[in-house]
Amino acid sequence: MRDTDRLLRGLDPARNSTPVMTDAEAEALLARITATPRQPSSSRARTRRRPLVWTAAVAVTAMAVVGGIGLLDSPVQTPAYAATPAPLHLQDPAGTPAAQLLRQLASKAEQQTAPAARQDATAHFAYEMWSLFTTIDGKRVTSEVVPQRYETWHRPDGSTRQVITWDGGREADDFPAGEQPARPPIGGGAQAMKDWVLSQGDGRGAGAFLSRLNERALNTILSPRQQAGALRALATFDGVEYHGTVRDRSGRPGMAFSTDSDFGGLPKKQTVIFAPDTGKLLAYEEMLTKDAGALNVKIPSVTEYVTHLDHGYTRGG
């Protein structure tokens, strides 16, 4: 995700007026790339995926040449727009203020039963994601929307197993114990949860909070009290709006909240969907709203989403 942020900042036309590269430089770089022998496609030859990160956005260094392969506008020719998902059907904000609804949802969240966790338990996460910068088996997918399903198991010894599946493909990796994610504050107070969420990256506004909360949900199971604290923390930000009941990409109904920001470099709407009975995060999405920068997408255009399908403790994995 941080890679995506840096990428979008670089594509923001307001930051400087110098083009990414000239046509001659792009053509020369593309020629060198296409002349390079392709690596074998065996699992040993592929670069191993890093666990628990936005692996759909890791091909940042190649973005300088996408003008030659279909994502960036070119003065020589205008390629077809990159494929993106349909936007969510958000209702216009009206009625009860978002902050009040978030606090009510927090009260429901802290009434839930905490998930049972044993010392020998394995934390399991399942989620689906798509990004404009999706890379599958070493190839960037720009002609169609191909979501990827991730399943990760965090074992008690700190090691991780990750299985990624997509339409017609599957990849599994095991990773040794490494740096463990920071644990959320036990008490789950609103300020403590805000500081914990925002400590993962830059930014202190609502846009940064929503992005980092989504990242935290990829590898952290929150207790009901901690989930309630996160909702109360979100209620303290200005500019958060409620959009009624929305169905996420998996068809589940939830309460949609959003903020308009330029977090990452371009004007966008960031939307989160929470389960109405438990307050759990169901989904996160980003949609460009005013300017696509150098990205060859229509406005408005969804550029990434994550659907959190399941998390809990198990002895498997």
C-alpha cells in the first residue's frame, strides 16, 4: 500500500509539470525490456511474494514505462482506457451525522463476544482484492478486472503461509518468522486506537486513517473493545460522511462511510463498509473523483478495493 501511495504521488500532475519521460526514452526503455529474456515461470524462478502486504501493487518500478503498454496517456497515441470495476452505489449523505452513527455502531461492536485465542492458535485471514496495478504471475493485468483471493495463516512460531488464487491460477508460499505487526492497545480507547492505526504510515487525516485501518485488518484480529475504539476514532475526524446501506463486492450489506481526500496524491473518495450488527470492517475502496493524473482511466474510476471475507483463530494452517 505504501508503494501505491508513492506511485500515486508521483503521478499527481499538481506536484510538477515535468513528464515522466520523453517518448524516445520510453521507447528505448520498452525496447530494452522486451529484449530481455523471460525468466522461467516455475515457482522457484518467480520472485517470492511478501506476506501481508498489498502485493497487487508491487510493480511500482515498471510504471515509468506503462505509457508504452496501455496505462499512461501518450502524445503519440491514446490507448484504450484501463478496465476498472463499477463504482459502489452510494446514497447522498443526509439525516443522522456520520459521527453519531459511528458511535452507535461502536456500542454494538463492544457488546460482541471476543474471539477465543489460545497460545497455540493460528490466526487465519481471508480477503479478496483488486488494484489498477494488479500483477499476476509476473504480468500486469490491465485489460480486465481480475480479483485475487488471499488466505494467510499466522502460526504461533511467527511463520506465515499464504495462498493466492485467481481465475485459473493458484500460488502458495511459506515464509519464516519475521517482523511481527504491532499489537493494538488492549484497552481499545479511541485516541489509543487512532494512534495505533496511524503509526503504520504517513498522514494524520481521515484518508490516512481509513487506508491504514484497512491495512491493519489484513493481519490483525481486533477484540470487540478495540473494534469499538477504532469506530470512535473514525468519528473524531472531520469530513466523514454516511452513505446508507451498501452491498460490498461479495454481496454483504453494510453501512458505508467515506471521506474525500488527496491521500496518496490524487483527489479520491475513500469508502469503508462496516457490518451493521458487529461493526467489523467488511470492505475498503478507493475511487478517483476529479483528476486521473497520468493514469488512463475515466473519472470517476475505482482504482482498488479489498473485501475482508473472514478472520479468526484455528489450529490449522
